[in-house]
Amino acid sequence: MRPSRRLVAACLLGAQILLAGPLQASEPVRAADPDQVLGVLRDAGFTASMGVDTQGDPKIEARVRGTNFTVLFYKCSSNGNCGAVQFIARYALQQPLDPDAMNRWNNAQMFAKAVVNDAGEPALIVDVNLDHDGMGYRNFLNICEIWSEALQVFEEFIGF
């Protein structure tokens, strides 16, 4: 007995759906879609909520492994259609940090970069270009993992 065309078509469609995985995983992550960025942060296990910065551009307040951080949106036009994001965590310490310590950190790191303000308060930053074609879901999820690990290592470095 030969299977019907409908049965074959249904089986093929089912196989495609199973192999494709979640719909969001097949779409590139773009800063022009802040809710999508928020969703990937949550997929990565971060607690996150959407807000706006003082310029009216989107921003995400988030937390991972007990550390609060912000995802700022850049290259925005009319408070939307953004092209890049910046992960940033700021730290208030009892003793100010020396810029030379930040230089040592930066020389040893590939993705995350540390800065220190005039008061000696450090911040950790990762900039991500999500303009034009964006970035694959899995690659952006990997950026989230890199960020989480960098926070942990940086906090050990600064004695936080």
C-alpha cells in the first residue's frame, strides 16, 4: 500500500518543524528589535526588564549570578531602530582602582573591556554590533555566556 501525498507532505512538514527548533532561534538578533534582545537575555537565564534611558532610547536592566547590569542601545534613530548594544556593569568600591590595573585586565582579555572613572570606580563593558543583518541567535546567546563569565572573573579581579 502506497502512502498518500497528504501523509507524506504532513510528515515532511513535521520533520521541518522539529529540525528548525524554536522560531526565534532561526531569526537574526537585531538591536532594532529590543524585545528580541530582551528575549534572548531571558533565554540565557538572565533576569531582565525593558525600560528607556534619559534620551528615550531602549535599555534593559538585567541581573545574572547576583550582579546587576544594563544593556544600552546605541546608533538609534527616533528612539528606535537601533544598531548596537552595550552590556555594562558599574561597581562602587571602598578603595578606588588604579587605571594601570584596568590596563592589565584589558591586556589579558579578548571580549570584555574595563574602564575606570575619575573617582576610581570600575565598569566592565562589552559592545555588540547588531546592525544590518544582525547576529545569529546562538552567537548572541554565546555573547551572553561570555558576558556572564567575564563578570565573574572581573569581580574576582577587583575584589568585589
